Amino acid sequence: MIRDFSYTSLPQRVVFGAGSLQHLGREIDALRARRALVLCTPGQRDKAERVAAMLGAQAAGIFDGAVMHVPIETARDARQAAHNLGADCAIAIGGGSTVGLGKAIALDSGLPILAIPTTYAGSEMTPFYGLTEAGLKTTGKDARVLPRTVIYDPELSRGLPVALSVTSGINAIAHAAEGLYAQDANPVMDLMAEQGIAAMARAIPAIRRDSGDMQARTDALYGTWLCGTVLGCVGIALHHKLCHTLGGSFNLPHSEVHTVVLPHAIAFNAGVAPQAMEVIARALGTPSAALGLYALAKDNGAAVALRDIGMREQDLDRAADLAVSNPYWNPRPIGPAERGLIRDLLQRAWGGVPPVEG
Ligand SMILES: NC(=O)C1=CN([C@@H]2O[C@H](COP(=O)(O)OP(=O)(O)OC[C@H]3O[C@@H](n4cnc5c(N)ncnc54)[C@H](OP(=O)(O)O)[C@@H]3O)[C@@H](O)[C@H]2O)C=CC1
Ligand SMILES: O=C(O)/C=C\C(=O)CC(=O)O
């Protein structure tokens, strides 16, 4: 049954395909940019140098200081570098951390961003940004931070380590899974979510078998585009909020937290979102959405317990308090009255046991 909906599509250009980095010059010209600042982490500097070499005189310089969760000091340094170098565009090549740094520059200056993602986080398709100040991460939404152009070149993610490919892929699946029951869910995004989950569920085991499998790397990046688009167009709910609490307040690694929490958050919502569960299970090719997600992580070597990724059991009470302290939308209520249920969910996620619906 088609429910009532409203849908706003976001203005972006996507160039997809193995070797598509070759179109960089054409895409920079289309943005009417003359001096591009190239952003990266220290570890991905070789890729940034390749980009700068392709641009020649159109490269303003390289800023290689991107860090997870965009510390405000790094954002200020990058903004200053863009200003000092007279940049009229930022190119972010790397994962969500590098794209996030580009967004911090755009938020301040309105500079257009061209993103070249090398992980499956999906930030390049969203108008959301995050900034961390004095240990506190705040997130926001602003049309200026949405990258104008995205080049998805599977060749560039060939070297992404297998463990990170698995958890980053499940981070993408989380966007689509929650998009299916989000407040702004709509039929177009439902189609993209199902195809995105299916592409990623195909890609993950194949990458685990052979990290250089270009068909699998292509599927994974295609899934990234679809799942990231869903995140950018519809809202988030319990799962993303729990991950932000755990990542932001307990400093747990981003994609690994998503991987552990997702089956439990989906199980929590299963009873009130049966249609979404059907779609997720169909896309995974499993009878149960929550158990299918748990198996996808476990069978592919990912950690399925918060205790194995740095969470202390004595912090679970505080995490439950934080998770229910700010009311936010979820298909099933999650307020102070549900604190006990959320605490149980976190206990199961901490211990790494299979998810329990209800
Ligand atoms: N605003 C939004 O809509 C969204 C934002 N995010 C944000 O993005 C961040 C997480 O993004 P994520 O991509 O998981 O993490 P990172 O960008 O931090 O990348 C994770 C790791 O991947 C490595 N890496 C990246 N690309 C390659 C490659 N091609 N080959 C080898 N190694 C590679 C990096 O290594 P090295 O350090 O050596 O470069 C890094 O250690 C979080 O801050 C999250 O909040 C995530 C999703 C959506
Ligand atoms: O924290 C941000 O930068 C904004 C959104 C996300 O990180 C989405 C996610 O949790 O993957």
C-alpha cells in the first residue's frame, strides 16, 4: 500500500565507474573552479597527490590533516588554508572523515565540494555535517555542505582493508535500513534502499573472499551511492542516534559501532515496521532482517560485541541515560519510559549475543 509522502530530491551530479577519476578535469571545469584545494588524511596522501598532478595549475594545494569526526581546530586550519591559497573549490578524496572536512569548509565559505569517496560511509550524498569541539560532537544540516559533484571510482577503494570494507559496508546498509521506516520515508527511497542493501550484501562476502574483486568493489560503491542517498533524503531514527551516542561520548570507532548496533536496533523496531523488515530480509536473502544483519557481520569476520570494540560494561547505564534523554523520532517510542528496554538492547549488543525482537 502506498502511504502519503513528500519527497525533495537533492541537486547533485554523480559520475560512476571504474576509472572515472579520469573525468576529474572535465568535472572541475563544469564547476567553473580554477583553484582546487585537495583534502585527505595523511594515509591517503598518495591519492591526493595523484589528484593534484591531474589538475596541474588548477591545484591550489593539498591539506592532508583530515581526522575522524572533524575536530574544530582541524576545520579552522583547513578553512584558513583554503583562504590563504585562494581556493575556489575543495576536492575531498577519502572516507567520511575527509568528506566531513570538506563540508566544514563549505559550511563556512560556501565553496563547492567535489567528493571522491574511498570508503562506503556515504557522507558525500548528504547535507549533514558533524563538528567536534571540546570533545563534544554536534551535527547539523545545511544545503551548502552537500557536495556538488561526486566521482565514484571503484578502483580507488580496491585497497580499503577487508575488515574496514565489511564494517563500512554495513554502515551504508544502516542508512538504507533505517530509511525504510524513517519519518520522511517515501517509495522512491524505498526502492533505492532495497537495491542498496542487496548490492552491499552481495559485495561484502565477495570482497572478503577477494579484496581485489572489481565487480564486488563496484557493487559496494553502487550500494554506497544508493544507501547514502537514502540517508541524505529521509530522516534517521534509533539506530543512528545510538551510534552517535556511543561514538561521540565513548569514542568508539564509527563503522564498527554501526556494525554491532544495527541488528539490535532493527530488532527493537521490528514489531512496528513489518514492511521495512520484509524489504530488508528480502534484500539480504534471509528470513529475518535482524538475524540476517547479525549473520552478515559475524560470518564476514566483523566484531558483533561492543565489548570487543572498546566499550566498558560499567558505561552502559550512562549510554542508556544519554540515549533516552533527548526525545527524537522513532517508529516505536523511545523516551525515559523505555530506558529499561534500551538498556537491555545495549547489554545484548555489549555481549554480542544475537538480536531479540520485542
Ligand atoms: N555527514 C554524513 O552524512 C556522514 C558522516 N559520516 C562521518 O564520517 C566518518 C566516518 O567515515 P569513514 O569513511 O568510516 O571513516 P574515515 O574517513 O575515517 O576512514 C576510515 C579509514 O579508512 C582508511 N581508508 C580510507 N580509504 C582508504 C583506501 N582507499 N584504502 C585504504 N584505506 C583507506 C583511512 O585510513 P587513513 O587514515 O590511513 O587514511 C581511515 O583510517 C565519521 O566521522 C562519521 O560521523 C559518515 C557517514 C555519513
Ligand atoms: O555524524 C555525522 O557526521 C553525521 C552523520 C553520520 O555520521 C551518519 C552515520 O552515523 O553514519
